[in-house]
Amino acid sequence: MISSFWYFPCAFQTMIKVDIYTNYIKLKDALKFCGQAESGAAAKQLIENGQIKVNGNVCLVPGKKLQDGDTFEIFDKAYRITHEN
């Protein structure tokens, strides 16, 4: 579930909170879940083209596991993963 906004003091005014109910979500799945990619293939292409940052660093690994507290950025949006019990 995507909800609420977090303050993020950098180029972005807000960070979008992404609630997950498992221990992790793969980066390519997070992009689909957030609506930034229409398919797994589209997500993989965005990642492999270097358009995604994870925790401030460009990530080229579609299967990167994102856990509670991890952040990712795409275009003009920033997201934070939160784990709900």
C-alpha cells in the first residue's frame, strides 16, 4: 500500500511511503507496485539503464532486495520502504 508522505531534505520535497507486508521486495517489483513501470520488462530496462537510485546510489540490479528503511528514486519521485507487521 502506498500512503502518506515523508519529508526528505534533498532534491525532493517529499518521500512517498511504500508499505510492504513481507521482509523485502525486489526493486523491479517495487517499481511495478508504485506504478513507475507497467511490466517487469519495463522495470528491468529502467534499472539496467541506470535510471534508478537505491539509498542514494545508482543500482543496476533488478533483483536488489529492498527492506524496511531502504529508499529508491526514479525521475522526480522518491520512495521509502516500510515494513508493516
